[in-house]
Amino acid sequence: MTRNGNSLFVRCRGTVAGLALMLPLAMVAPPAAAADITTSPPASFKKVSSLVKLPDFVPGLGTLYVDPASLPVGPFLGYSREGKLINITYMVPLKDIEAHKNFETLGEAAAGIKLNHTDIQYNPGHPGVEEPHYHVVQWLISPADAKAQTK
């Protein structure tokens, strides 16, 4: 990889890490309805599989719901097979990171909800978000439970 390519990688990696560290700061003042999403998505959210060609249950994430008006970033609400909220995912386009775009309100959906950990995963694109992007996944359950519940 060229020196310029390495520099871009380092900048993007630093930006993504900073984004993940700032997400909990957006959760200080919980909205009144935050607890309601733990068992069912808000009315404006649609099952992702009804919007794009994806399975009802996405391995590694669960059954996903999103407000179409919030695409491509989301939040995407991930539910277990038992119907419990297990993660909140943001799909941040790489081009927005490279353009140094700000995302001040990411994390709002998780306000007032106890998070266990956050994962950041690169994705080259998939139905619904075709361009390269990062998944910033806020998990409400442990890594072991996430693996077991999203098979």
C-alpha cells in the first residue's frame, strides 16, 4: 500500500474510533420513549427485509428495523428471535468519514438504555447500503450472548 493509502487508512481508523467513543456522550438525556424500543420498534420503523433483499433475521445482527427517513446511517434496531432489542447499529458511509462529516445525534436511539459494548466493523456494501461503510454496533448484551443469539 502506498504512503498516501496508509495515511488515509490511519485517518479513517482514527475518525471511526473517535466516533465510537463519542456515541455514549449523546446518551446523557434520555427521551421519554427510549425504554419502549426494547420490546418493539417505533411505528415509523420498518423491517429491513421488507425494504431490501435481506433475510428477516440477519446473522450477526438479528431482525433489523429502520426508519426509512434515516437511511443510510440509521439507527437500525436489532432484535433477537425472542423479540428483545439486542443492538443498535449505525451504517456510516466511508465517503462521509473521508469527507469529515459530523454525526452529532448518533446514539440518540440508545439514550437511557444500558449498553454492554460497541463494535466497529468495515463492510464493503450490501443490499440497502451498497457503498462501503462501517457498522457501528452498540450491543446491549455480552459478546458471548451476541454470538449465541445472532446465529
